[in-house]
Amino acid sequence: MTAAPPPVLIVDAANVVGSVPDGWWRDRRGAAERLRDSLVPRAREGVAGVPGPVEVVLVVEGAARGVEPVPGVRVVAAAGSGDDRIVELAAESADRDCVVVTADRGLRRRVEALGARTVGPRTVHGPPRA
């Protein structure tokens, strides 16, 4: 019997980065890279309500498209709308526990209709906790 795949945590980079007014708009790519790096421990430890290990997928768009993956965090560059790519990824993950990190109400409705759960940006800010 094969083990169930780990939960997938899909992170809306633009929304999460934009939730903290720390000057991210001066360097969108750098802000996305800092977010990516802060997500590495989440792959092992999970987040509140989603114990690790989890597959972390960071969806970037626009000026952040050049962000590279690192061990523990897969980076998906949206060719167009980041929201549309997140919906596609949630649909592809329908056979497993899927959690989308965003505060975007419209995106929340779209992925919840596919069976995904949603959590806000605060879930990935600060120290990890399962």
C-alpha cells in the first residue's frame, strides 16, 4: 500500500508579500525571494492546522517570475494571472489535502469550490507552528 501524498500548501506570493508594508514594492523579486526562503521550514514543520511535512508551492507572477526554487519550496511562475495558475494547481491537487495561502476573497471562493482549504497570509508569517 502506498502512502498518501503529503498535503500541498500553495502560496499566493503577490498577496502574501503585499500583506506586509515593508517596502516590497521597491524590489518585488527580492521580496518574493525572502518569502520563498521563509517558507523552507514550513515544508518540514507545516503550518497551523497542517502538520508537516508538506509540499510547498510558491506561485509568482510579474516582476517576481525569475525567482528560483530552493530545496523544500517549488516555485511556479504564472505565465499570466497568478490567481488562474493557483486555481489550476488546486484543481490538479484535488486528490490530496490542498491549502491555499491568500487573503484574496475571489481566489478563496474559486479554490474552495474545488475542495481546497484556505488560510490567510499570517499563517506563513512568523515562526512555523503545526
